Amino acid sequence: MNDEVGGNKRRARFQALCQSLRPDLLRFAFWLSRDRALAEDVVQESMLRAWKARDSLLDESAAKPWLLTIIRREYARTFERKRFATVNVDELVAQEEPMLAAAEEQDISDVRAALMRLPDEYREPLILQVLMGYSTAEIARELELSGPAVLTRLYRARQQLRAACGEDVRLDPQE
Amino acid sequence: MTDHTHYRSAIMSDPHDPDPDLRAHRDSCAECRAFTEQLLRFEARLERALLVDIPVKSVVLPFARNGAQGPRRWMAMAASLLLALVIAAGAWLTLPQRSLAAAVVAHMAGEPDAWLTDAPVPDADLNAVLKDSKLHLKPDAGVVSYASSCEFRGHRVPHLVVQTPSGPVTVMVLVHEAVRNPKQFDEHGYRGTIVPVPGHGSIAVLMRDANPGSGDVERIAARVDNSIIWTR
């Protein structure tokens, strides 16, 4: 009886936790995969894995990074299973155009289109930094990179994005 | 010694890097200050661009159990709802404070026109901006020279510029951003504070560092807080 009550309480807590984080997890998975349907599948599968591995979450305040790691691994597994040889970015952009163009302002849609075309190795640390609020050290730990490597990727990500949006990216104003 | 190249590389990696050497370079170089303001405007666009709208119902929680019956089911649902609210509130309150301050600075840098005038905004325009946040200002609040209802972290919030004896200050009323304690910040030439308003989220007050005679930003924030009349 006590076990059942305890189990129900745990389930309720875990469900509430996942519910509150679900919007952020979906956005993260979308920008990781650039494919809404795939993002939904990955988050769905990740929730199941998270529930099965719930005993490994010792501190609820660490739930978000814990779930993000599960999502990254699940996305990597999906990628391996389907053995995608290449990703046609133009097709992805066309496929997701209704959602990308849903922004009221054109300049936001332009940034979204540029993000879609950003290489994975630059897009992922940028999402972790800007969308998820990770520090450089946290990104380095999550992506298993050195701190300077993370900073280089973040620099290149912004340089490419801003250049694609017609912004000044000169390092030397005299150039 | 930081040069243009080092400075720009560093802030392109982290636009909110608080490194004092970077700040010293920015303060002494008008070109890099302008570059930073442009970068922060872009950062505000980037943050909004990342907030794509995906309906959460597209993902069901597979561990939700359907077996509970009758009153037990309702009690379980009520408990879940309560827990969701507690956890969501807890998560909200533990969000990094620097992140909120950085978002406020980035948003403000994205609307440089807000500082350009000191002429009062017509009452009708001001009331339209404040209406949705269920508040109005006392007549002694000072001249409001800019009022806009802005999208900020997924919500529409009033963004005001109020003319005070210490110069113009930007005020953002963040009904959806609860903070535990007052948080001072000093980023990219803007000084400010985010103060909690129990039951109504928080208020961010910012002023430009270069304001001649700029006073105590906390005192101004308290005055702004006292000038608000909540209607809910």
C-alpha cells in the first residue's frame, strides 16, 4: 500500500517536472534536428527513457540538463538507426517553412532561416548558450569539448549567422 | 591590452562576457561600442527566433497512468496540478538572474529609438500599453517619453522610458518574471536593477552609465515601484 502511494507520488512529481519542461525540450530538439516531426519523436522517446532511468536523477534541480542530455543521445541514436547519409538543408527549410515563417516580423524569419543553414557543430553550442542559458563550461562538459573550442564555435556561429543576415562582422573596423 | 580583434572575437563568443578588460576596451573605443550595440540587437533577434512555437500536446507523457478511478483519480489529478505549479514556480524562481538581466539589456539595446525623445507620450497611448498588464501610473510618476508593449521572453510587457531628475530611465514591468531578491547589474554601459514586486513579478529599471548626474538606481526603482497602481 505504502509502496503504491509512494510510487504514485513519484510518478506525479516526475510527470509534473516533464510537463513544465516540455516546451523547452521540444524547442531544443527542433533546433537540434531542424525537423519538427523528428523533434516530437525524439522528445517522446526521451520521456520514456527518462522515466525508465528516473532513479539516476538524484537532484530534481538538475532535471533540465539531465533531460537535455537524454534528448541529445536519443537524437544521435535516431541518426544512427536511420543512417542518414546527408541532410538536404533546402528540403528541411522548405518542409518547416510554415513554422519558421510564423514570426510576425520578417527579420525573425530571416534569422530562423539562417539558423537552419548553420552547421550542426556551430548550431548546437549556440542553442545551449542562448536558448538554454548554459555557461561556456557547461557547454564544454555537455559536448565534451574544451572551453576554447566552445568559444571558437560560438564565435563562428554568430559570425556566420550575422553575415547571413547582412550584419557587420569585421574584427577590425579599419578593414 | 585588448585590441579590436580580441574584443570582437570575445564578445561574439559571449556577448555578455563581464571581463573587465573587455569592458575597458569598450569604454574607450566608440567603434567597438557601436559594434556591441549592434551585436546585442542581433542577440535579441536571435533569442526571439529560437522561440519557435511547437504545441506541447504533440508529445504525450508515456508514464501517465490511466488506472486510477473515482475520487482517487481526482485527488491524483489535483496533486499533479499542485506539484506542477510548485515545480514550475520553483524552476522559475531558480532561473539564472544574470540571464534575465542580460535579456533586459539586450532587449533595450534592440530599441535604441526609445531614448531619442523627452516629449510625453499621449495618455491614450500610455494607457493602451499599460492596460494589458493591469496597472496604471500615479500622476507623479514623471514624464513618460516612450511606451511600447514589447514581446519579452514569450510575453507582452510594458517597456517605458521615464524622465527623472537623474535623467531618462528605462522601466520594464515584468509581471511574468518572479525574482527572489533585488538584483543589480552593470552590463555594456547600462546600470540597472531588477526588483521583486510580490504578487506582480518584478520591475527592471535601467539607466545609461554615461548619464550625467545619474543617481542611485535602486532609489529610482523604489520610486517607480511606488508610482505603480495595480488594478488586479
